[in-house]
Amino acid sequence: MQIHNLRFSYYGDDFTGSTDVLEALASNGIPTVLFPCVPEARHLAAFADCQAIGIAGESRSRDPQWMSENLPEVFSFLKTLGAPICLYKVCSTFDSSPKIGSIGRALEIGQDIFGGACVPVVVAAPHLQRYVLFGNLFAAAGQRIYRIDHHPTMRHHPVTPMTESDLRLHLAQQTPRDIGLLDVFSLRQPDVAAIYQRLSKEHRAIVFDGLDQQSLRSIGSLLDSLGQSSPQFVVGSSGAAYALIEHWRASDMLSPQHAAFSAPRADRLLVLSGSCSPATEKQIRWAMANGFTCIAIDPHALLQDTAETQENLLREAVRQLAAGLSIVLYSALGSQDISPLTSSRELSMRMGRLLRNMIQQSGVRRVVVAGGDTSSHAVQQLGLYALRFLASLQPGAPLCSTYADDAAFHGLELVLKGGQVGAASFFQNVLRGHA
């Protein structure tokens, strides 16, 4: 079914990235809803006011066969909505491989369903300090900017290490479709649309450079024009959404910007972390030193599915929450804990079931899940049917309000945080409701 006044639709390849786009759109006055799967008709109808619709997925941690079996249904549904732009949202670090999280395979499926001779690939996200220059991806770590194949974390990602910075070469390992480049100089030309049209006749996909707001406005204008005649399928990070927002704002197509969103301080906070990134390690260590109760989860013990392990974790967590304390449960403390288990889908699902039981028994109402794969698989255990934006805390990790048929999970205040996102005091910021 087509939705009246729908501007934008998207599928996020993990849950944290999906809430990143939710924040980008909703905080700029575009009513947006995020579903964890293709919604039932009654749930879709409940959000008829929305101008953007997203589906949070898990393809980032899946193989091409899973994509071939599952993405056609999602993309076909999104196409029926009739939004001018449909984004396959990927992480701005673009980490993927031919075997896991293949962006190339997703591009092929989306292009085949939506049609169109060429797919724009928009990865740069300056708001997250992710830049693309002459096809090469750069990302910040601390106070420095690294080419992605030299990035101290992404080069050593436990599942999809980034060892190639040229996005054309990286994608070429995942799809045989020819890939071109629209570089930063072309983006600054007055005839950039004509340059793109010429390139689109030579290539099946085109990587866009991106450096700053000027780049984003040019990209947004071009994407907007491409979606005027028929729905345009795009692959990219939240930078693609910000590009359209920059264009819409420059063209007076947005409502006046809202005041900064914030939320009241919570009485307590529950954090579940499966991330092994250095950024999350700093956040856990900060929490340890600043009044949070931090409880280590033994991944091996949890995967053995012993009732004793789960009951002990649950009992201790609920006891601490009942005392009014904020707690962090974590399965890894930095890169030293990287092992095959840290990326285990089964581990994330069991952590999710543990989270579900903790929420039910403690009544806690504000929750953080840290880690992209952990968020994707753990949150599915809560039975949510929708998320909406509530407050900005840190770019890429908003506070969201949940919708569920079970009252225990309806109206939760939930943050899904990527491993690389957030300052050391991030958990404290979530507790108090603002940065």
C-alpha cells in the first residue's frame, strides 16, 4: 500500500544504524517510525502520520544466502510504499565482506527489485566524522582521522575487518556489477546532475565522495531529483539521509527546526553490552569508576545454557536495580576479549532473553543495548513492533520510545548504541537524559 506524503523509506542492516537514521529524520521535523520487521497492516495504519518509514534488520551479520532468502520480501514491501527514496542503510565504516554482511549482494537484490540502471552509494557521514575522498573512506578514532584500512578498530574488526579503503575495490569483492565514482570536484560543478547521468550510463553503481555540508547538499539535491520520476534505491549510511535533509532545508521543504530534544533523568539505568570496541570499553570503565554496578557475563557459561548461570545473573541484576542502582552487564571489555564468541548470534539472543527477564522482573524503564550485532539480535527478544524517536543524546545513538503489545515492554526508553559511538560518560548521559 502507498502511504500519503511519504518522503523516505529505508532498511537498516542492523538495529543501531536504523535508529541513527530515525534520529536524523525525526529530529529534523520529519515524523518517522521504525519497525523491527515488515509490519502488520494494523501497525502500519497506526503510524499514518509518518513521512518516513524504516525497517530495522540484521543483514549486516548474515551471509548472502540469507539475504537472497529474506531481503526480497522487505525490499518489495518498501517499494509498495511508494517513497521517492528507499535507502539500504549500512554502517558508515562500510565494514562487510563477501561472506558476511555483503553490501554488494544487497545492492544487487535492491537494484533488481526497484529497477533503475544505477544505484547511488552514499557512505560519507560528516556528522560522525566519516569522509569519502576520491573513493577512499576515512573515519575518526579519538582525535585523529584514519584511512579505514589503517583505523585502529575497523582494521581489526572480529568479523568484517576493513583492509581496503577504496570503496569501489571493496564492493568489487562482493558484486560483479561495475562501480564508478562521482568525486568531490564533480560534486562542486553546476552540472553535477549531467555528470551523474553520464556516469550512470557507464556503471551499475556509483560511489559518491563526501566531505562536508556543501557535499551533502549537492548529493541531497541529486538524490531528490532522481526520486521524482520513480522510487530510487540507494545504498548508504545515515549520511544519505542527512544529505536529503540538507537539501530539503536549503529548499525550505522542512518545518522550522525543533529545539534540542532531551528527556527527564531516569531513576535508574540498565545497560547490556556485547560490544568489544575500545569506545565501549572506555564507557564501561567510566561507569565502574562512577557509581554504576558492573557485572561481567561469561559468554562460555551463558552459551552452555545452564539455568544456574542465567539465574545468578538475573538475580544479581534485579537485586541491584531494586536498590535503585544503575547497572552495566557486559560480555567483553575491549579488544582483548575478542573471540569467535563475541560475534555469536546465539550469544546475543541469549543476552536478549536475559534482558527481557530483567525488564519484566525489575520494572526498569530506561535501557541501553551496546553493540550493533547485540542490538539486532537481543532486541528481537522483547517483542517490540515499533520505535519512535524521543531525545538526542549523542549523534547516532538516540533515546527511543518503544511500542509493544506486552505492557512490560511498551513505552520503554531504549538506546541502541553502536560500538564506536559515544563519549566515555555516555551511560551517565543516558541516565540523566541529555549529553
